[in-house]
Amino acid sequence: MAACPDVALASALALFAQEDWYACHDALEELWQESPESRRRPLHTLVQVAVAMVHWQQGNRRGATLLWGEAVARLSHCRDELDGVDLVHLNEQGRRWLRFLQASPGGTVPPPPRLCRPAGSEPRKAD
């Protein structure tokens, strides 16, 4: 993952990578509420993904399905990336989770969502 120039976002993304979904949700929600309009949609989407995973961990399949559905819908309208996060890849993972959650229980659980750099992008160098 590329170095993120926004320290607060980098911290939230680290929580995402650690699968600390609840803490990640809190950190992202604060960023989302304080962000300019151009960053609100992708940040809100990341909040929804984290909350979907909280619901999943708590055994709330319906809540996870609803939040993944909202996240996938939002991701379809997001730019390709947010500070080095590949939103297209996250959308693919979200669609996989949504198919799983909408199917009858008993299928193979998808891996937890992972954030990555867009294909072909170079890591950002620290100044």
C-alpha cells in the first residue's frame, strides 16, 4: 500500500488492515464528517465496509448484507482511488461479499476485504 499523506487516514487504513473494524469505523467516520465534499463519498463507503464487517463479526448477516449493498452502490460512483486505495478492487471484493451474503447460508466465507494500490501505480515517496 502506498504511503498515505493524510496521517489520520493512514491510521484508519492501518486499523482496516488489522481487521479492527469497530475502531476503523470510528476513525473513518470522524474523517468522513470533517472532509470536503470531494472525499466524502469514498470515505463514507469505507465507513460502510467497516460497519458491514462489524455486523458480520457479530453474526448479523442481514446488517452485513445491507451495509455491503450500500457500499457496493457507492463504490460504483467513486473515483478509481482515494489516497492510494484502489476503490475498483474494493468494489470487486464487495460484490463477492454481497453475493455470498445474499446466497443461502453455508457457502464459503470470502476473505476479509483488503485495500491495495491501483494496478500500475507506483508507491508514493515520502517528501
